[in-house]
Amino acid sequence: MAKLYSKTEFHNLMEKVEAVDVRVKNYLKLTGYDKWARSYASVHGGWTLTSNIAESINVALVSTRELPKYDFIGKFRLMFGRRNYENKQQAVYTFTDLIGKFQEILK
């Protein structure tokens, strides 16, 4: 539940918790959902980036490091263009409602 971005999914799981033991649900509610659940957090900063982007790029570009700069930049541009296109295509066909700013970014 802590990692979910969707409040609907969060509440579905909370209902399952309540079915097992209502005391657990009451404790979690008393603690404050905003303190531990992404879908209720007021600050969304570091939760969206879970890996080091620089390391990911370095691994992807390992084979192009020996190329001349012009060719390297061309490969870099193509890689990011393809990745942005694929992400946009995935976003276009995603119908899950997310929280606040993430829903707007997806749109």
C-alpha cells in the first residue's frame, strides 16, 4: 500500500486489511496515510526516481564511447528519441488514474 500511486488501489488493499483485522486499519489510519503512503503524500519528490539515471545512460552508451564525438552525439540523440517515443506510446494507451501532478504529466 505504501508504494501505490492510485488511491483506488490503496483503498482496495485497505479493505482487505480491514477484513483481516480492523485494528490494523485503525492503527494505519491513526498514524496518518500522508506519512507513509505515496498516494496521500503531500511531497512527491524523490519517490519517482528510484535508480541513478546517469548510471543507466552510461550502461546504454558503453558501446558508443569509442566513436567520434559527432557520431556519439548522433547515437545519443537517437537513443533518447526512441525512448521518448516509446514512453509516449505507452502513456497514450495507459488508462490508470494517478495522483495529482503525475496524472498531468501523463496527459
